[in-house]
Amino acid sequence: MGINKAFRRFFKNRNKALLVQKDERIEELTRQIQSFDREVMREQRLQDLQQQLQIREIEISDLRSQLDKFQSVIRVQNPTSPKGMRPRKQRAGISAEPQSEASILELSKQTFTVHPKDER
């Protein structure tokens, strides 16, 4: 009977070791499945957001098109201008010839006469 007890202990210990290995493997596979599930959910969320973005871009495009149509039919008046939509007068621009550095230095050295103002 001594050998039977030894075999039983051996197989019992071996079975415990195998069960521990199986439990560890199950935990590892469970972690991998959870990680995979998170990745799948992340991808699904990304696809949903991309679809929402595409829908909004289409809506924006449609609204811009409608706005362009309305603006082409209705002449918009500028409410900030009290005169309305009168054509602007052409303004005269003032321009000067560019000066070289030498001519600027000459002018800075030149002194001008001082003319006192009459007191009133």
C-alpha cells in the first residue's frame, strides 16, 4: 500500500499543478479577450464618430448651398451702414517715392529756419 499512497500523492500533486497551470492559462486568455473586446469597442466608437462627422459635413454642405441660393435671390443690405447699399465714392490714394538711405541721412543733417508764431 505504500506505493499506492505515493502514486496517489504524486498524481494528486500533479493534478493540482495542472489545475494551477490551467487556471493561469484561463486568466491569461480572459485578459486577452477583455483587451480584444476593448479594442473592438474602441473601433466601433471610432466608426460611429466618423459616421456622425460625415453626416454633419453633408448637412453643413447643404446649408451652405441653401444660403448661397438665398443670397443670390435676396440682396442683403448692410444694417450697420446708415446709408444702405449706395455705391462707394472712389478715394484718392497718396503715395510717395521711395527714398534711399543716403537721401534720408542728408535730410537729417539739414537744418531748417525757425519761424516764431505771432502771439494773439
